[in-house]
Amino acid sequence: MYIVSSCLCGNPCRYNGSAGQISKYPRVRELLAQGLAVAVCPELLGGLPVPRPPAEITGGTATDVLKGKAKVVNANGVDVTENYTEGARMALELALQAGCNKAILKERSPACGVHRVYDGSFNGTVVPGDGVLAAMLKSHGFQVISDEDL
Ligand code: SF4
């Protein structure tokens, strides 16, 4: 069973209210049709609305965020760390309840990014690193796959 970023399933949950195009992700479509995928949006699970200001990890890595040593801050300077940690915790719980041990997540998101995230400067610079959910799932032994590697 897979946990999948909800926006990759065509749900309009991105910060700007847009969705990924499911037609671009035949593997996700297949898994959903077979009942082998659970769609989650950790940012919404953490209580954030649609639309919302974009947010980036600042002052460390996603693992540091989970340890309380770095933050997630939105473009208005509001600290949304708790939304991200709580959303990741809830997504993990849902994934475990559904028997998932793999994930397909949206690259570059501060929650879902798998190999790359924005660097906290809000100037479009991308650095190697995980999103908060990806880091949490990896630390619980999930195989985490980027949408860009499908
Ligand atoms: S948090 Fe993840 S699932 Fe939600 S919109 Fe961002 S990338 Fe998609």
C-alpha cells in the first residue's frame, strides 16, 4: 500500500489552490484504481487552508524541524512549524492504519519533497533535502519515491 500526495491525485490542495495533473501520473492512477493508494495532504491535515501563502523550511533540515531545531515559515513570516509537524504525524498515523510502507510524494514541497526543497529564502533556490512528511516516513522505514522519479 502507498501513501500518495493528494495533489498528485488531482485534488486541488496546493498552496495556490491548484492540483497536479493526474494524467501525468499513470502509476498513481493505477494504484488508486486498484485501491492500493491512500491520498493525503499533510498541510491540510495540519490545519492549513487553501489557498495559503507558500512556506519553506528555514534554519536546518526537515529532520531538524521534527527535532524542534528548525522551523517552517510562510512567505508572510508566520511560523507554521506546528502545522507541518502535526500534519506529518497525522499522515503517518493514517498511513500506518492503512498498512502502507511506501509513499509517492510531490518533489520540492516543504512537507512532501523527497530529494529537494526550497532553501528558506523565498527566491526560488532549491537545495538537497526532504520535506517534513518525507523525513518522518523515511525515519519509519517507508520507501519514499519522488513524483519526478515515476
Ligand atoms: S502538502 Fe503535499 S499533498 Fe499537500 S499540496 Fe503540498 S505537495 Fe501536495
